[in-house]
Amino acid sequence: MFSIKNSFSNCSICDLLEEGSCILETNCKGDLKKVDVIFVAENPGKEEVKIGRPLIGKAGKKFRQYFNKFGINKMNYLLTNVVMCQTINEDGTTGNPTQETIELCKNNCMEIIRNCNPKLIVLMGTSPMSAFGIAKVGITNIHERYELFEWEGFKTMVIVHPSFVNRNQSWDGKFSEAMSRIAEILGGKYVKMPKKSQTKTLGKGIFRYSIPKKFYTNDYRLIDVQFLNRTSQVLYIFRDKDNNKIFHKENDDHVCYQAPKDVEARKIVPYSKLDKVMIKYRDRYNLDPNITYEGDVRLASKHAMDYYYNNKGECPKTTSNIMFFDIEIDTGNERVFPKPEDAAFPINLITTIYNGTTICYGVDNKTEEIKRRPDITYKIFNNEKQLMCSFIKDYKKTDPDFLAGWNSISFDLAYIYNRLPQIGIPQTSMNKFGEFYVEGAKFVCHIPGTVPIDQYFLYRTFTFTNMENYKLGFIAQHELGITKIELPLPINEMYWKMQSLTYEYNIRDSELLEKLDDKLGHINLLNELRIICNTNFEATSSFGQIDSLMVSYLRNKGIASKNSDPHIIKERYPGAYVHQPIPGVYDWITDFDFTSLYPSLIITYNIGVNSFVMKTKDPHIGYDLVYDKKNVPDEIEMIIDPLYKAKSVKMSYKKLYENVQKDDLIHTINGCFFQPHKKVLSVFGEVVDMLMVSRKEYKEKMFDAIEAKDKDLEKFYYTRQLVYKVLANTLYGVGANKAFRFFNISLASAITLAGQEVIKTSIIEGDAFMRHLNTGKPYISPAKLTKREMFSDAMPDRGNEYILTGDTDSIFCCFEKFNDVSVDNIRSWCKEIELFLNEDKILDVVKRHNCDLDFNRMKLKNELIISRGLFLAKKRYAIRVINNEGKDVDKINYMGVEIKRSDYPSKSKEFLSTLSELILKSEKVSIGQLMKFINRQENEFLESIYKGEKVIARPVSYGKLLKDYKNIPQGVRAMEAWNKIMYNVHKTGNRAYMYWVQGIDLEIAPKDVREKYHQYVKDGNKLEVIAIPDEEKRLPKFFIPNKQAALKFTFKDRYELMLKPLELKVKKQEVLTF
């Protein structure tokens, strides 16, 4: 396999450094100057790398069909890729390269072009289109215009990638037309130079989209705003007060803003200074991103923002209008997982639930009578096409606002989309607007008029604990106490041997979907996020939420947001600090937490794109300016106006000091300087403050509703306050994303390092103050943080006696050395510590940075009193909480220990939970009692191992393609062993349950298993682990369990780690002699 490492790009920092490469194919090897046309695809697949020629896989065959048909293969050509190394998805398909990889690699492709001097460049796919600066998205619209652009003086055409044509058969004709026109251009017959965008200048000031006034009244409620690609229209979706669905359409006039030559194109600029321009939405990529504002905001999102700005009322919600659905696939004799991209097997069952009505659509195989429930409507058909036609007809008639399922975008809807053409049903028939597109692997789904919802995705987004399994049945059991119907046969056999039960199985799945949403309210939570962010559902990803929130907030202040910079390369920056504890069991502990530390830091230090004045080129000088002024160099290299001019100048320390004093500049520990609050408020800080204040208001209203026993209002305010919490926590994470329009590495570092500074200060000062409280001796201030301590991930040992550990935004203090320890006394001591740290030491830190104390938001607060804690390592502990914010409780909290891990057996976690209770709740920790309990448990573990119970198996996952592992994990080896010995079911992205085994019992194993096992061994494999899929109930009896290996991992290693802080290193038998 060839791998490119010497090139025009810096391959050494690329993630694809070790991947196979494929450079080019040409019929002009002797003289590249003869090349007339260059086709640039995205990146090579496995076949291309293996053979050394681009475009020879599935997509390549489609390309060469027309490449040869129109005679382009007989012209002077060159074929290459914008990224020359392979990028493979987890499912084995060729994936799109990341933007970072494209930026690194595109120079190779561009140098090839420059050496060829072609008549025409053809960019195939979004990746080369983006790399060459034509556009970032919208390739289908660009393709259909068949226009010529210019790149460095070369005529350039953009068309879709042939893989897109393979997935969308309706595009075959359009791809053929494009290749035909390319042939004509090269033959001198067809020349269509680019049309200049019809740009209309509208003067200055903000533009607001508006629709008829009736839609802003209490008679209508907005569901969503979407974009119709086929007709280039904006679609408003409403419900009226009678729950009728109403649509309203607007044209695709796209209004954005540009900085004239006499205005500096900064990150944010008042609308009054910008030129307001109107173009057609499809032409937005023709605008210069360096001077354009809001040009990259989706048109539907803009309409949504302005709708909420103009809206005066909203009719009450009467029904949810959510359609829950689930499909089943008939794989016949094949016990395989049906791939949605192939959709090779028929759909035999669909159940929908909509506003209290359940309909089951099924194909009757005539093997048995279908038992019908009286509360369900059954629609039975002779074949799959009839079933799908009826489902589509009813779906369009019902016209739900939401179409919700579990993994529905990546599986159910993707399967339907790819299946329809195979049974003679146009994909466009799925809805009244003639548009339907799904690409499950990219989590893309477009069904105009309806919002597709993946409840699995929402569950992962809105729950904050990892589960060992995310299958619908497992989550339903965890949340509802009920689960899927247990099947007595493999799923592929059920339909033909127990048809009626299969129908009931499908119905139950849809019922679970509805019950989960009734309990969790995740769809409503997503809707509230959309409303608060003033956007549409398409923009409710974490990134989209914050971008819409920031843009709409600034719009309402008369300020425009510049297009995001597509050329930023990802860089690393410091993260949070975690203080290493001394492992052990400790009594009488409290925590002190910073409320929303990162948002508080943004406000306190006025960190933002509009307040950022300058920075030291060396960020470490920021420490010297605060803590060691004598070490500040006489001359400092400064970056002035870092987000716009980024001018490097030499400045004397004296001059810098004078500037800070004169302009009252705030400076952070990493050498960034910001305007004072009273001159300019950071827009980041304003948004964060709004979110935090709003959350507090809704939280208070929630408690008022609880007191008034108003369940509806309680639920509403609970959701609202949760939305504000989610947004406040998301803001920093998105702000540190290089794709964010306001991203800057120095701003991100200013926040995280300021967080480290205040936590580290709280640790050393808090320990010194507690020593004073306990001993009564005068308080002795500890030595200041050294530069090494400030910028290091680990602080040197300062011999702390009272501060056990510190996390991102909290510290744990221990009072067991104090006299007269009681809850009341601890609460009193905590007030003294709070007062000391908040009013003295934290204020001192803030003052050192020249901050206005009126804007300080950093405060430590004690919430928990802990009777005993078991601390194992960083972020790994178990604590017994007996008081929470003044209220007596009795609860054990875990952080990082195996009890909370999703990759440990459930029986191990249950055992550790009981063991930790014994440690934390016993009046005195007794080693003897603990070991007696452990001995009793060992027999139970051995019995579970012998029976092959699933509770003893380790949850494992197939994280990526086999070839992408440098060392194949044990869990993946176990899954592959099952595929080869039993049946092929495990694939990339799957989870399973792993057992330790020594082989199989040949006397009781089925013949086919014996044969596969012999072949497995013959191929040089040793069977040590095996992983069963979720549908299997236990390890098949013919596998021989490795009792010692299983017991070691599931039991012995687990309790030894838990007991290590108690210094139990002797054997159990020796301990029991005490």
C-alpha cells in the first residue's frame, strides 16, 4: 500500500498520515502541460488505494460510464482527489474527509493543477467545492446551473459526486447532462460563463422578513420554518386554534450585509455601517465571505428569527401532533442486520401512533391468523408495495408535525428512502411537496412539512449518564420498567413461524416510543430550545442553537455577525484542572462549587470578540504581569487588534502599563487584554448573563408552581429552566469549536486558564485557612502560585492537609481533624471558609487582573455535607451525602467509579454498590465484615459465570473499522469471533456482551458451529472471548466459560481497586484471621 508523506502539504500533522494514498491517473504522463481537463473528486476508497487509480470503485464506475460515453476518456485528462489518502467510515464505506484534512491536503491537488494548465477543472462533490472556495454547501443547486466559475484564472465547473448519483437515482440524468456539457466545453461547442449574481443593494440598516399580520396573533402557532429545495421557497408551518395545519410560503430572497471599503470588516459591526444586499439564496456563495455578514445563516433560520421578533401571540397547544413509528424488515432465512443503505429486504410491518390512534400496517404471509387488539386499526396487505402506498397515503393525510422513532433517521427513514425506488414507488411521493431525502450515515433527513425526530439522539443529548446499552428495549426498561416483547425465536424466523406475535412486537415498540416521550418530554424540550434560540428545528444541534442564539441576540441589538471563517485550523488549548487526591477513606467532608464557572469567568473578565484589544505573543507573560512583575521583560512583543489587524508590535513594559492604566484594561492570565465593562460589554457576557438570569427566574416560578400544586405550570417552567441551563453550559463548548463564527483560540484559553487559576488559588488558600480554623494559630498565607504551577496540568505537592481534591469547578474539604465535628459546626465553618475565599482571596485574584468588582460573578458555595467519602483517583470517588443545601438527605453519589461506567457487567456494579454502602454507611469501617461479604459474593459470581448469565458479561462496542485499529481491542475480537463461529451480526457501531471462554464443547455444539469453530482455529485464532448480540439471552451452553478469567475481571479486580485505599493488600484468608 502506497502512503503519501512527502508532498506540498504538511502530512506529518494529518490524521491520515498512515493511511493508504492514491495520487492521480492521466494519459499525459510524458507532459502534464498537455492535460485539457482535470476532474477533482473527494478522496480515494479502498479499491482506489489498492489499485493506485482514482475513481474505480462503485462511484468510479458511475463516473466512467459517462466519462467514456461522451468520449472524455479520449481527450487529454487527469483524475485526482482533493484529499489523496483514504477516509473510511465506521461501517466500511468511504467517508468524507474533515474540513481540517481538506485544508491540509488541498495544496497537493492545487499544485498538480498549476503544473498542468488545463482548459477546464471539474470539481466533483462538496469537499473539493469547499476547498477551492466556490461554496461550502448547496452543491445540488450549483450543479443544476451548469455554470463556469474561475479559480486562479482556470475555468471551473462544480458537479455532484458520482456516489451521490448512486444514492439518488433520479440524479442520473442530471449527471449525464453535466458530463455532456463538459465534453462540449472541451470541444469548443458549449461555453456558458458565470452569470453575475443579481445583487440588489437596499441601502443601510437592518432588514426584517415579515409575513401577513394574521400569523403574529393568538390564532396561530408556529411549528417550524423549512426550505423547499425544489421550488426554492421558504415554508412556514403553522397550526391554527382548531389544530388545522396551515402552510405559508415566501420566496428565496436572501438579505445579508457587506462591509464597504471604508468600514473595517470586524467580527461584529452595526447594521448602520453596512451595505444591505439582496440576492437569490442559491447565489449566496458568490459573495465574498471576508466582508459578508449573515450570508452563511440559513434562510429558514433567518425567517424564524424575524418571526419570533415580530410575533405578538401564539395560540395554545391542544395536541402534540407527533407520529411515533417503527418498521420491521423481513430478512427471510438470513440472520443479518439489514443495511439501510442497501435496503435489500422487504418492509413487512409498520406501526404508527398519532394523537391516540394506533395503526398497524402489515403484509400477511398467511401462515397464521393475526390476533387483533380492539384498540388498534389493522391494515393488512398482500405485498410490500401495497403496504408502503397505504402508509404514505395515510401519512400525507394525517400530516403530523413530528415523525418520531428510535434510530429513525439513521435506520427507519433511511431504509424507507432507499427501499422505495426498488419497489417502484417514487421517493418524492412521500409528501405533498415532492421532496424527500435521507442520508442516515450523515444524520440528514429532509421531509418538508414535518420535523423528523430521532428519539435515540435526543436521549443521548438530554441525559447525562452513559448507559451500557442504548437499544430501545434497554432504555424503556430503565426509564419505564417495561420493555420490548421477548421473542422465543430469532427475529428473522419470527415473522414466518409466529406472525401474530411479530405484529404485537412491532406495535409494542411504537407504544414504548410514545411512553418514553410522555415521561421524558424530550421532543418538547427540543421545541423549547428552538423557540428560545429563535430558530428552526434544522438549527437545533448544539452548534446551531448557540449560533442562532448569538446571531438573533445581536440582531435585536442592531449588530450584524460576520460569516464564519472557513480557513481556521484546529489548535489545542489548555483544559480544566483536576487536583490529584491522596487515595483513602475520609470522614466529614464538604464541597465548595463555583456556580457556572466558565460563564461566570466570561462575565467577570469581559471576554468577548468585541472587547478583545490585544495580547502578548507569549501567553506566559500574562502570569508575570499578575504575579511576578519584576520578571516582565523590558520589551514585549504584542499582537494588537488580534481578531482583525493582528498587528505585531514591540512595546516597552512601561508603555504597556501606561496603556492598561489609561484605558482601564482587564488582562487575563494568558496575556489577553479586554476593554473594561463600563466602556464595552462583551457580547458573550451579555448572552451568558441573560441565560443565567432567565434560568433563575424560571426556576423560582417552577418552585412557585410546585407550592401551588399546578402540575402543568411546574412541567412548563421545569423545561424552560432546563433549556437555559443547557444553553449556558453549551455556550462555552461551542465557543471552543473552530467552526463557530466567533471562535478564537486565545479567547478559549483565557477562559480555561482563568478557571485553573481560581481553582488552584482556592485549593492552596483554602487549605491554609482551614489549618488556621482547626489549630487556632494565625493564618499564614501560602506562597503564591508559581508560573510552573499555573501552566502545569499537575501542581507540585504542597502538603495539603484539608483540601482532598479539586475538580473543574469545585473543591472538597475534610474536617475529620477538627474537634467537635457536627453538621451544625461544619455549616458554621463552611460559612467562614466561603466568606474568606469569596470576599478575600477570589476578590484578590480578580483585582490583580484589573477587573471592576461590580461585575465579578465568581463565588464558591457549599452545597453538600458528606459523612464519609472514598477517594480513589482524579474524578473517581464515592461519597455519602447527608445534607444538601441545608436539607437532610441520605444519598450516595458516585463519580468515575465502575458503578457509573457503562462498560462493566451489571452484576459487578451491583456488587460494588453494596460494597461501597458498607464502607460509607458503617459506623466504623470493618475490614473483617467487608471480607465476609466479599466471600459470600464470590460464590454468586461463580454461579452466574457457570450459567452464562448476561449480568456477568462485559458490555463492549465495535467503535471503528477493524482495519483502523492498531491493536484490536478484546471486545472487538470477541464480536468478530461470534461473527465467524455463530452468525454474522456484529458491525461497526454495535454493542454486545463479552464472556471469557476456553473454547466450545464439541459434543453438544451444533454441527455448523463445530465446523465454523474448526475453521476459526485453523485460521490461526485462539478462542478466549466471545460476545453475544443483544437479542441473545445468555451465553450458549456449548461455550466453555473461563471461570478464573471471568472472576478476576468481574469480581476480584473490582473489589481490590475499591479496597486499595483501605490498604487491603493481603489475601482474604489472612485478613479473616483477625
